[in-house]
Amino acid sequence: MSTLNISQLHKHFDDFHAIRGINLSIEEGEFVVFVGPSGCGKSTLLRLIAGLEDVSGGNISLGDRDITQVPAAQRDLAMVFQSYALYPHMNVAENMSFALRLAGASKEEIAQKVADTAAILQLEPLLDRKPKALSGGQRQRVAIGRAIVRHPSVFLFDEPLSNLDAALRVQMRQELAALHHRLQATMIYVTHDQVEAMTLADKVVILNAGQVEQVGTPMDVYYNPESRFVAEFIGTPKMNFFPMDETVTNYLNNNEKVDRNLENAAWIGARPESIMLDKKGMFGTVNLIERLGAETLVYLTYGNDCQIAIRASSLAPVTLGETIEFGLDLEQVHSFDEKGARLSPAITGDLIKSL
Amino acid sequence: MILNISQRKTIKHWATGLFAWMVALTLFFPILWMIMTSFKTELQAISQPPLLFWEATLDNYALIQERSDYLKYALNSLYTSVGGTLLALIVAVPSAYAMAFFPGKYTKDILLWMLSTKMLPAVGVLIPIYMITQMGGLLDSIYPLILIFALMNLPIIMWMLYTYFKEIPKEILEAARMDGATTSDELRHVVMPLSWGGIASAGLLSLILCWNEAFWSIQLTASDAGTLAALIASYSSPEGLFWAKVSAASTMACAPIIVFGWFCQKQLVQGLTFGAVK
């Protein structure tokens, strides 16, 4: 009933073309994450949906209602800001009930809704406090409460966790996931943090320079990046790229035949976990070892200046400066053309599809 | 002699204190002298060397009240000050809101231009304004004064409010918009409560400037709409200058605003130093 549809959306800021013809459809109840490097237009896209920026071209519709020109106040969307943006002169209860009071709700209704929301977010003991007397995490909860209390069609989150410290960020991330499960509401979430994107999203939208690079489930964009940009952006350490030189070509030809569409390939991409120290055929010099406990990251120089990261087992017997032999898990390797588009067919598997 | 840090701090503390007191007394001295003179006879007032001790008299005050109705002039001052200030605020609040939150290409230029009008001498437009007032049959009326006072203080009020509004984070207004607030909701429930201190101090400053305004009050009014400034001026002529009476009239004109300023000084200082929102 309330699918959000975006078609051919454009946004210009004077000379800067920030959003370049985005088409996107967001289903009811979906948790969609916009992710991308800074300046890619993800926040602008969210603000266009919110109605806080004027659209330069294209359409936004919610259900069968065209909201492209509807003022923010009448869109029935709620937004949580990075800076929380609580009203400093109102206490927590007043902050949460502001929208209801503007809409002319009755006192009983307001009290009921504020109490319900406060219970969900464990804000009951704080209802009389002003925002300045709250900690960062509490403020963020109030900002979320302010959004929930209205039962909007869509929740918009603009990097809501980036002002919190690392531990609190993890906790709030889990609370948000639980909240989405509980409310079953449509949520659109902007972040530059790919861990948040991977863990929260039903659908990840990867943006680059004002355009959509790829849309898919977290596992889909991880296993089947459609471009080199996505492959490098999702995953830490990022995907490794080998130039299609003689060594690599020979290596691929000498090993079992997997159809990776190599004729026009310029690059071979392999995730750090798809490079195996127990396979043979390629060589590199170890220049950094990070032993993280559960796993060990081994960084190699391959060829002249190709940097390779390998996810090895916890106690992998490598030492700094030595030359080691490695091989590729050919089932998990992709080929990319000169421009960065993926050539190899998608890695399929029932598991990837179902997750 | 070598001083340790705490001794140096003590000396610095006392030196600053002494300097501040000297400045304050220098500024206050004319007012003190005015008040003292108002309690002298005309002869004592012009005696050389000036008298520091004398038998105080209230004759000057009695005489002024007898010759002209102090209350009428005071009320005229009150009406024009409050009227001019309210009018200026009614125009300035929405304009400053627009300029602070929806700046255009020329917003800064407009603000500077507004301020630049304060740099022109008022006497430059004396003849046209006098003529207009006369043609409108509004000489010796408080209405043109209210309008002129409002326009005169508008640039300063605009600047103060603009600076205050600028300090409100834009996201708070955007949050209000997402909560369904119209522009007037935003102004009433968010912008004004958050900048209440700023609006109050801009208003207070404007009140004081209006109260003390003399040029236009003297030019455009006579006995009906005369303000306290006009009352003082009426004692400098035509019989010559009577120091004691002028002082008494001035003291009566200053007293309300000094008392007012005394009570509002905290608010005023806050307003003039800006930055009280966060």
C-alpha cells in the first residue's frame, strides 16, 4: 500500500549535479540502507525524499500519492538526524509529543502514545528531562522516539549513529534492528559505515557520484558486486585486484576450468578470504601481519606494486619479509573489464539467495 | 624584586579593578553632576569653584512640574518608545527568520546595506521628512515619531536577531518541519522560544535608543506630542540657559530609563555579547 517510488530523480545545487537520474522502489516494511563514500549523494537523496530539498527533476511517490511537490510537513514521514536535532527548550515528553500536539491530538491520546513509545525505548525515567541533561545515547533514543510516536509511513535515518562512541553504536545498531522487527515499518537509513549497512539492511543501495551503482541484499552485493566500485566499497579489507598479466592468465589456465568470462577481462578480483595459503601457484612478499586473534590478516606485495590482503587462520605461520606461495579459490573469483564492470557470471547458490 | 605567580596575579587583579572603576566613574561623572546640579539653586549651579556641599533644594523640580506637565511628556516618551520598538520587532522577526534560514544570493549585501543607512547623518533627510509630516498634517503627533523610531532601529534589531537566529541549528527547524510544523508554527514554537533572550535584548536596546532619541522628537513635536527629550530642550530657550532647571528636567527624563536599564542590565549584556542560545 505504501511503496515508495523514485523515478528519474535529479538534483542540482547551482553547478553541481548531485543526484543524476535515480530510479528506486522501496517496498512497505523494508529496511533499505543507502551507502556510499562521502559526497556520493546519499544524504541528498534522503533529504529529497524527506522534502527538505527541492527536486530538480523526476518524481517521488508514496503509494499512489505523488509527493514530489508536497511540503515536508505533509509527507507523513519522520526523520532522525545525525545531530539528533532535539528541541532544546522542551523536555523529553514534549519533544516526543510535538508532532501530535501540532496535529491537534487529544491529551489522552498524546499521553498514551508517549507512554507507549517511552516504554519501547526505555525512556520512562527521563520524560521530564531537557535534552541537555541527557547522554548522547539517550538523546538518540529520544530522537527515535519522536519519530516512532507518530506512526509515519516511512522512517528516515540520516547517519543516526555516527555521533556515538563505538560501543554505544553497536548497541544502538542492535536496538534499531530489533525495533524494525517489532514495528515492521519501512525504514530508509543513510550511512557511510558498511557494517551498519550489511547488518541492518534488507536491501542495500550503493551510491556513487549521484547514481545508483547496485541494489541488492547484503549478501548479494557482497558475493556478486556488479562493478569494481562496489567490490571495493563493500568488505573489509576490500577485494583484491590482480591485473590480467601473463602470470595470472597462466595461473587461471593451469588450474581447473571455471567459466569466468576472461576474454575481455582486465582485472581479477578475489576477496581476502578467497585467497588461500594452502594453494599453490602465485607468490608474494609479506609486508604486514595483523594478528586479530580470531583471524590473521596478511598483507603481501604481489608483482611490482600490487597490494594483496589475505584473511588467514589465527595462527598462520607467516613472518614479515618472507616470500610466500598462495592460490585462489576459483569458485569465488570475479573478472572485471577495463571500466570496472563485472564480466563473470554471478556466483549463485541457494544460500546466497535465501540470506 | 621577583614576584611569584600568585603575587603577579594579585597585582593584575587589583590593577584591572582600579582601571575598570576609573572608566566607570569617568562615564558616570556627568550623570552624577547633573543630579547634583538639579538640587542646587541657579546661583549655586554656576558658582566658581563648583560647590561640592550645599543645602539641597527641590525648587527646580516643583517649578518644572508647575510649568509643564511632566507626566504627559513621560507618557509620550513611553508611547513612542514602546510603539516604535514593537513595530520594528514585528517587521524584524519574520525578516530575520527569512534571512537566517533561507539566505539568498544577496542576503549579506542587503544586511550590510541596511546597516549602512545608520551611517548617514539624520539631518540629511530632515527637510523631506519634515515636509512629508507637515503635508500629512502630522506635525506634533506621536504617530510619525513611532514610524521613524521603528525605521531608525530596524537595522540594529535586524542584525541582532539575524545573529541570534543564525545560532539555531538548521536541523532543529528541519525536524520541526518533519514533525508537521508550518512556517508560523516553526516561528512560534521553535525559533522564538529558542531566541527569546535575543529578541528581548534587541527590544530592550531599541526601547533605550527610542527613549533617548532627541533629534526627531525635537524637530517634529511641540507641546502635544513632545517627548522628554523635547521637554529638556525647552529649558535651553528662550530666556537663556538655566543650569539647575535643565538638570532637573534631564534627571527626570533619565531616571526611568536608568532604573529600567538597571533591572535589565543582565539581559542587555547577554544580548550585546551574543551567543546565548547554546
